[in-house]
Amino acid sequence: MQTRNHKILLALLYLTILGEVTSIILWTVNPSLPSGNMVRFTLAVDYTIAVLNAIIMVALNLISLFLIRKRNKWGPLFLIAISIGNRIASHPIFIGGTHLIFTIWSAALVIFSYLDYNRIISKKE
């Protein structure tokens, strides 16, 4: 039986993967904005590095999704580790305060992963 926290974690993880894939598409297409200065629509300093980061994170998030769905105790811990690592690695990639939005999202992932991990280990005791 899935708990409410587990369902929220899965929903957050699905949305995270969807967001990463969307960002890959957005940064790959990278349209020009009609400002006259050929400004590119991107929140990243270098969108090629951002695309590489997103591709890596999609793969890692899919692994954590698989582990969490299988109720493996390492799944939530893996998600916590990659979320924190991604925030540290991607901080220099984003322009201005944009990174704060992603940091808040990662904090939600970490909190619900921790709650899910506690549920898993308490069942095994």
C-alpha cells in the first residue's frame, strides 16, 4: 500500500523528469526572443552545459524512480544524493535568482525522499 507521502514523492519525481525533458527540448530548440537583439530564451549561462546536465539528471532520476517504485531502501537515499549534487553542480549554470526555484523544488524532493526512507526502514525493523 502506498502512503500519501510516497504518492507525493512519485508525483514530484515524475514532474521532475518531465521538467528535465522539457528543458532539454527548450534548450535544444533555444528560440530567439523578438527583442531585436537576438536574445536567446534560456535561463542558463551556457545552454549546452545545461542540456548535458539535464540529460544526466533524467537518467539518474529514472534510476531513482525505478528504485523507489520497487521500494528499495536505496531509492530515496539515491534521490537525496543526486538532488543535492545536482543543485551544487548546477548553481553556476543558471542566471540570477532562477536557481532558487530549482533549489526549493529539490528541497521538496529531499523532504519526501527522507519521509519515504523512514517509512521503508521502519517497516523492516
